[in-house]
Amino acid sequence: MVGLDYARAADEAPKPLSGAALYQQHCASCHGAERTGGMGPALLPESLERLRKPEALAVIRSGRAATQMPAFGAQLSEAEIQALQAFVYAPQLPVPRWSDADIQASHSFEPDSARWPARPQWSADPMNLFVVVEGGDHHVSLVDGDRFEVLHRFASRFALHGGPKFTPDGRYVFFGSRDGWISKYDLWNLKLVAEVRAGLNMRNVAVSADGRWVMAANYLPRNAVLFDADLQLVRSYPAQSRDGAQSSRVSAVYDATPRRSFVVALKDLPELWEISYDPKAEPIHEGYVHDYKMGEALPTPGYQNIRRTLLEEPLDDFFFDDSYAHVLGSARPREGGGSLGQVVNLDVRKKIAELPIPGLPHLGSGISFTREGRRLLASPNLKDGRISVVDLKSWQLVREIVTPGPGFFMRSHAQSPYAWTDSMMSPAAKDTLSIIDKQRLEVVAQVREPGKTLAHVEFTKDGRYVLASLWEMDGALIVYDARTFKELKRLPMSKPVGKYNVWNKISREEGTSH
Ligand code: DHE
């Protein structure tokens, strides 16, 4: 009898809810029933890769400051919080889809934008404007690069990533968010023009040299997506091998300005893609003869189609040389092995050299400059405290410059003898920016913000000043004199992740990322 009573009591006790049920009850209204995002960000494993699990537990328990994420610590038991956390880190099955129809349905456009004045509605040099991405509270600040004052501040999509991209006149800027949103913003009128959700987990966007095309690189779904300048879908390109048997995440897309093409890096396939937006692009298929008549305006089959360079190893992060004929790439390290640096010639469509850079070079942040008549590339390294300097003709390693710790970013300017780099991947040296003499190839000075993270610099249009990020929630944009390294001013900002000078970007200044 007694045993039976116990059994009934156990049956009647409320069963703890599963992570899935808790999610539908507490989270789905903001983060989407399929965890693909809504008012709140997507909560898929791909989206959470950069959030450590204890941090996720703390956010569920205590909420997130400066956002609408409430604290659930009072409503949910510790076991329920753990179940929720485990659920959002597990893959969503079936894998969420994001079709061309979904992309089109997400598109919004301000039809009046064509009538907005074609000149800045504020008084400052539009070419010396800085666009500053503030990751702390997901805002963007526009800073006058002569007076170092904030002209305007507006809310951005959640978690922008990669450099914003500009149209060649510097009027429009395109932002990409990790959750797949692309926003087109009119800097002269301080208004949003268009938005679209290109994917569920996006890496970055590129804008064509003529400002007519925008391409997005996605991890989820595994594709690249082409838009026109108003973010209307043109077509999507599933990231698949030619026979369709294998697929890949798309690591990044960059504009190869002189080639009038986008170059696309694939994370899981040993291929590099080039997609031309030149209507007269060379035909792609070997043996194909295009019956082209003089004056004919028809695009060739090379136009907006994939031109593949087959490689031995996938090529992830990369840098173009000055001619844009060569791509200098690294692959993320594979299990039990290091990364393989490679030089690929886009014209002959082949790897032509090994790149002697050990560790994990962050080539996307590389810069180029001239020393003793030779063009050099300098790249930071995510794993080691060193800057690798490579000759852009012989592809040989010229020097390894030791820094206090591994870093993410590097910047210089043609008018400055110095390049600046951070050590933000090192807990001990994240507070130090190292200043490198480009001729001596040595660290000649440092600036520090003891105990804080100091990273990502950008020069003013004339190379006279350097703006750096005090990368904290109550952070700042710090302005230094580029010759004396003395601080001039600081503007409070909420974790200013990156900053981009309009002129340096549209003129493809050699010291900045492209
Ligand atoms: Fe980035 C640019 C890849 C993590 C901040 N990052 C880029 C680009 C690539 C890239 C391919 C160039 C795209 C462009 O500008 O169009 N980033 C990666 C990674 O693979 C990595 C290591 C892992 C990941 O999860 O994506 C990574 N990146 C980070 C961060 O953790 C950073 C520091 C903080 C954040 O907000 O995500 C970060 N990445 C940035 C920034 C740029 C960037 C600020 C633009 C740099 C520039 O000056 O142009």
C-alpha cells in the first residue's frame, strides 16, 4: 500500500518542463519559434558560437543590460535555466530554412529616398566622416573627423560584424549583422533607405565598386546572395561543389574593384569563387565560344556566374595584392595540423605559391606599404604575438615583428610612417597598442589603457590622427596624434567595435582593410 501511495505522489508531482517547452513558453515570442530571431537575436548554435556557456546562463538568469532581455532568475529554477541553455546550444531540427521567398518577404525600402537631397544635410567634411560601430548597445555613431564630435547616433541591427561598406561617392553605407540583416543607410540624409534579411547567420557583405551590387556571405543557409543597390534580391548561389555532392559555409565575400567582381571564400570546400558584375566578363566554361557581335550589349555567360578556382585546401581569410590578381589566403587550422597559407592567381585560376606564415594569420586585416622599393604585406596573427611581413613579389617572409600578444587588427596610412596593431587576444596585453615603424620593421612605441581592452584603430583622411577603441561597455573613442602618439581627446562610447573613415574606405587607402 505504502509503495503504491508513493508511486501516485510521484505521478502527480509536476514534471519539470523540457528545454524545448520552456523555450516556447518564455523565449519564442522574442527569439522566434524556430530560434531564428525576431525582436531578439537568433538563438541557434551558429549564432551562439561566440557566447561562452556560463555567460549564456548568466544572461538567462540576470537579463542583459541596455537590451530588452529580461531576467528569468526569479521565475525559473536553476535546473530550468540549465535546460534552456542546453536547448539553445543544441542544433535546431529540422535545420531552419531561409529561401529566396523569405529573403524577398523580409525586404523593406523607403520609396521617397530617391528624392532626398543629394548633398549632406550637416556641415562637416563628408569625406572625413567616421562611421563607428558600437557593439555594447548596438548603435552607430557618425563622427566628424576634423572636430572629433559626434554628428549623429542611431540604433543598428543586433551584432553587426565586418566592416561597413560604402558606395563610391561615400553617400550610402551598408551594414551586415551576424543574424543576416543588411541595412542601407543614407549618410547625407541620416536615414535608413532599405533593409533585407539575407540569411540566418551571415559573415559579411561586400559592395561593388560601382555601388550597384551588394553580396552577402552566409554560414546558414550555406550560400552567397546577390542584391541590387536597393537590396532587392537578384539571385542566390548555393555553396556547393560543381557536382552538388558537397556543400560549404561561406566565409567571406570581398569586392575586387579593378576586376569588377566579387571574390568568395568557402570554409569547407577547397574552392575560391569569383563572380563578375562586368557585363562583358570573360565566358566561364572552358571551350565556350561566345558569338559576340560588335556593339552587342548582351552580358556574357561569365556575368554574375560562378568562376571556380580549385584548390588543395579551403581558403578562409584573405588579402588581395595591389593588382587584385593575387589572393593571399589562410585556412583555419585543421584537426592536428596548422593552417596552410597559399597564394592564388585569379587569372590562371591556380595556387602559385605557399605563404610562409605560421600560426593563424588574420590576413583580412592585413595592410600593404612600400619599403626600400618593395611592396610588402603586414598581417596580424590571432594565435601568436607577431606581425608577419611578406614580400608581395617573391612571397617570402621578410620579418616577424614581435608584439606583446596575439592581435586582431592592423592599420596604417600612406601619409604615416607607422602601423598600429593591438594585442587584444592576450589577457595580459589586451590593453596595449603597438606602433610599428614601417621602414625599420620594429615596434617603436606603445600606448596603453591599463587593464582595459584597446583595439582597432583608423586614421583620419590625411593620416594626421589615429582613432582607437577603448573596447569596454563604458568605453570610448580615443583620438591620438599620429606623430607624437599623445592623446588629444576621448568620446564616450558603448564598446566601440570598429570605426571606418569614408575617404580611406572609398579610396582603398593602402593602410586600411578593404
Ligand atoms: Fe571578425 C571583420 C572573420 C571574430 C570584429 N571578421 C572580419 C572579416 C572576416 C572576419 C572574414 C572581414 C569581413 C569584412 O570586413 O567585410 N571574425 C571573423 C572570424 O572568423 C572570427 C575569428 C570568428 C567569428 O566568430 O566570426 C571573427 N570579429 C570577430 C570578433 O570576435 C570581433 C573581434 C568582435 C565582433 O564584434 O564580432 C570581430 N571582424 C570584426 C571587425 C571587423 C571584422 C570589427 C572589421 C574590421 C575592419 O576594420 O575592417
